[in-house]
Amino acid sequence: MKGWKDVFSFTYTQNVKGKTFKAALYGIAALIFIIFLAINIIVAVVNDDDDKKNKDETVKNCVDIIHIINASDIQNVDFQKLTEENEIFADIRILTEEDDSAPAEQAEAFDSESREIILQIQKYIFNNKTEQYTLFEDYDSTTEKNEVESEEIVYRLTVYLKKDGVLDNSRDRGGIAQLMETLAEYFDRAKYGFAGVGQEGMEMLDSEVHVESVDIEKAGESLTEMLAKIFIPMIVCLVVYMLVLLYGQSISKVIVVEKSSKLMETLLTSIQPYAIVFGKIFAMFAIAMVQIVVWTVSGVLGYIVGDKVASSMFSGYENQLYVIIDIFKADSDSAFTLTAVILGILVLVIGFFMYCVMSALFSSGISKAEEVSNGYALFQMVVVVAFLAAYMIPLMGLSDTLVNVLRFIPVTAAFMLPADVIIGSCGILISVISLGIMIATTAVMIYLTGKMYKKKIF
């Protein structure tokens, strides 16, 4: 195809030399950078605010005074230290009381508007069979051996508050429950210290053993994984769909407009129609790729910077994208590997180029510039049908065989394969074969476009 480079150079230069192109390129890049920078920060701020709000709404002003009656054998627990270590106890007075055998009566004696509670700590024997508690000092040690084996020592924290008082409602009870959980954790750690266990021993005792049961035939998917498998292909399909429609229209105009000029007849005597068509299509494709690469790099940089800023601002921040990637890596050996990512990007680029050629093919049969909408409408119909088939059929779960067939049809593969190969839903070999079919189809369409282009001019 001698001469295609000259056509490419001329078309490319004519479309990028204006100030409008550069302003749009860098202006949109800056906007994308800011948007992706803000995504992680906004998510972190919202999550942090929600945590604080839920915590504050549940605990703030819930209780003014906590009377602690420690009737267990673990004494000298410094509950006052909680006010220094945990901010939710900052405005709460903790009073250690002498052993009282009637905390319920003491609580009922509180004023109706009083925001006071009583916490009693006692040592019990708990029977796992009968689920009954027995005070340790009332425990009968003469029980049979099989009963002893089912019993264990526990420390029980019981809360008493005035019935029908200001704290006797669901909202305040929720806050009290949160306070008691913190007190229980604190008492649990004090228990180790009372037993003479050091810091290293405490860490060992605090460590947990997790047991996971997995069905070998089909492991269940988490909600996060299910949502990711739905939304990642959807996002990729939408991105390809918008790119194809946006740049396909530009290619249609470039192919059709110059046909009205008699200069094309002279040009075709020295340059093959395939060279003209390929040069114009490749020029518009190159312009599109420049824009896409610049905007993608801007988005990635913005996302990385936003992640660093969010991490430095909020200690509890966790990037959900990394969580999703880890889930897919655990589910598939090929998911998000370097080979899969490169192949996915290659399929995306070749698929986009194929649709650019298809747009030129439909437009090459049009003789007049005012009829460009007719050819583009036909092209648009093919794009919409292919997009819906590529996204909806896998989502509906109709047939795995049908999904695999769609992966080998070029018009649907351009939408499906980029996401499927990256997240590991499709094997590398299938992607390579489909990519080869896509390249061959593109070459055939370039040939047909050139022949039709020349036929419509002469």
C-alpha cells in the first residue's frame, strides 16, 4: 500500500494542529486527573465520617456515670485508665463501688432522668450442655465427671439500668452495648495481667485460629466478587462502546467528505484506494489513541496520588480496588497477571481499530456528504446489537457455550475479551485465537473498504 504514510501524515496533521484539539486534550486530562484524585479521598472521607457519625450517634451523651461493682476474684483493675485510652469514655465518670448484692434495686433507685448505669462483674461456672450460669462461690464441686467436662469458668458483665428511665430505649441501649463491649475487652486484657502473663504471652493468647470450609466442586462467591464480575465487564463494555461511537462518527465524516472533491480522482491515479483508506483510518485511530493514552495516564496518576493522600489522612483507609484485585487473583491464576493485562489491552486496541475500519466500510458506500448519517446509522446499529449481546448474554447466564461462541465473533469479542482476559474469566489461549480472528477480519474489511471507496468515485 504505497503512499499510505503520506495520507496518514496529512490527515493526522490537519486534525491536531488546531488550538481546539490541544485545549480539549490537556483540559480533559486535567479534569480526569482531578476526578480520579478526588475519588479515593471522597470515599475515605465518607467512610471515616460514617464511622465517626455512627459511633458518636450511638455513644455520645449516652451515659454520664458508670458504677462498677467488681465482685470477681480479679481486683485492682484500673477502669479509670479507659478515660485516657478511649475517647468514647472521655465524658463518662467511672466509679468503682463496693460489692453490692442488690445492684438491680440500686439501679431502680436512680432518678428517672439520671443517665447512670451499674456494671457488675462476677465469676461463674457455665455449663455448655444446659447453658446455665452458676456463681463460682455457689458451685458444687461434687458434680459428676461428665458434667465437669462440659463446664468452664467465665466472667460475666451484667448491666443494670432504671426501668422506664431515660436510658431505657433502643438507641441508648445500643450505645450502652458498645460501651460494655469496650469494657469487656479491657477487663479481658486485665485478666491476663492479673494471671501474670506478659505482653508476648498476651499476644499469643489473643491470636485467633480461623477455619474455612470450601466446597471443592464449586466454592461460593462473595458479594464483592459477584459485584466485581458484573461491574468490571460492564464498565469496559461501556468504555469501548463510547469510544467506538465517538470516533466512528469522525471517521465516517473524513471518509465521505473528500469524495465530493474532484481531486480524489487525480489522487487515485497515483495512490491505491487501500492506501488512502488505510492512511485516513489509521490517522484518526492514532489521534484517538493519543487522547485515550493521555487521559488514561492522567486518570491512573490521579488515582495513585489520591490513594496516597487518603492513606496519609485516614489510618483506617483501605483501597477497595486492591481488595477486588486480590479476590480475583485468589480465584484465578491468570487474573491481573502481566500477560493477561497486556493481552487485554492489545485486544481492546485491535478491537477498537476494527470498529474504526468498520465505520469506514459503511461510509465508503456513500457518495454525498449529506448522506453520511445513513451509513453511520447502519454502523451504529451493528455496534448497539454487538454491545448488548456481549454484555447481557453473559450476565443472564443463559449458556456457557454461547458465551464462548461470542468470544470468537469479532464484533462481540471486542467488547467482551478485554475484561474477561484481565479478570481471568477467559483463558489466554482463547484470547489469542480470538485476537487472530479479529486481526484477519480487520484486514479483510480494509480490502473491501478500499474497493468500495474507489468504485464510488469512478
